[in-house]
Amino acid sequence: MSSLETVGARRLAAAAAIDARGTDEAEWLAAQLPDHLPHLELPEGPVLVVAAHPDDEVLGFGGAMAALLDAGATVHTVCLTDGEASHGPASPSDRAQLAARRRDELAAALAELGDLPDPVHAGLPDTRLDEHETRARAVIGEALDAVGAAVCVAPWVGDLHSDHEAAGRAARAAGRERSKPVWSYPVWMWHWARPYDTRVPWERAAVLPLAEAAVDRKKAALARFTSQLEGRGSGAGPVLSAQEIAHHTRTFETVIR
């Protein structure tokens, strides 16, 4: 099998896992992760949060972003793609319209979290971020330098979605070049994994407890992503089902270090 065929097969397998029914949130709640994983304090100093698509940063780290703002920290964001492929095959004009819509949704969502600077939009191709990792690494590195970030937070490299994994690798490379710590947040892991799944490096996982106010602002932010919460037409359900939202509106967030 050629390298291109291997990449294609891996993407298809990942898509199948993400499209499958998934793990019920009740199973995750029963695992009581906050009782078994170490607790982290919020990072100090400016924080740079990286997303592969508009909504990743809020899903994975939005509560902590709200809490950081309440603590007086500076938080900046980088969004590597515009998420224009979230609704499947479409004409270039339809993709451009969806990209613009998703940028607007992200701006509204970030405003719900607090007084955040405008995100850096890299405009790299959705679903093909792994083909543009060098550019992604450069964009993240430039942002780390520009804001003097003490910590970078990015999607987890094992999340199965190829864009999330590419974003995570690019962030780790940029952080490594600058001796900056990189924390990773899972998104789709909560869907395809099970509590204490051996594919997840639980020994490097920790939780960030969230105050009720931070959770409420995260919920309000997530509600702004209407393109991902509505049916996509032709019988396709929303990208983010009620079950997926439940995974991301807990009283804590999880990071992998």
C-alpha cells in the first residue's frame, strides 16, 4: 500500500470512529475522572490557544479560557482553518459562505467567554491540514513570539481527526523550538474512547476544575456555533450532537501534558 493509500485508509478509519454512535456521557460521568486524575492550576502568563477549526478551542478549553480571563490573564487564539468542509462536498461558493459564517460564529463565541483579542485566522485547507503542517507550525510560532506566550494549548495529537492531530503536532513543534510547554485538549476522544481506554495516555492527563460561571459562559459560547448544531441537510445530523455538547460542558476540562 502506498503512503497516500495509507493516509486515505487512516482517514477513513478515523471518520468511521467519529461517525459511530460513540460513548454515552453517563459512562464518562460514572468514571469520576476528577477523583482519579491530578488537578492542575490555571497556567500563568499569556496563553495561546490553538484550534484546527472554529469551535475546537471552545469545546476543549473554553471554560479555562473564561477562568483565565477572570483571573486577569491574557489569552490569545489561533484558528488554522475556517472549517469550510464540515458539511461535506459542496461548491466553492458554498464553502466560502460556510467559512465566513464560521468565522462570525467564532467571533461571537469568543465574545461570550470574555474580552478576548480577535483570533489569528491562518485560512489553511479544512480536512487537509496535515499537508500544511509546516505553515501551521510557522503561524503558531509567530503567534507565540508575538504575544510572549508562557503556555500553548492545542488539540491532542491522538484525537483521530487528522486536522486535530496535525494542529497538535504543529503546536508541539513550535513550542519545542521555543522551549514553551504545550498542553493538549481532546475533542473527539470523548466520543470514540471509553474511560481508561488504553489508547489514551491517562498517565499524562489532568483536570482543570471550573467554576459554575465559567461553565455557563462556555455553554453560551458553544450555543453560538449554530452551523455545527443544526442538521446539515440531506438527512445528515448536526456535527455536534447533544451528546457531544454534554462531553464538553462538564464542571472540569481535561488536558494531556
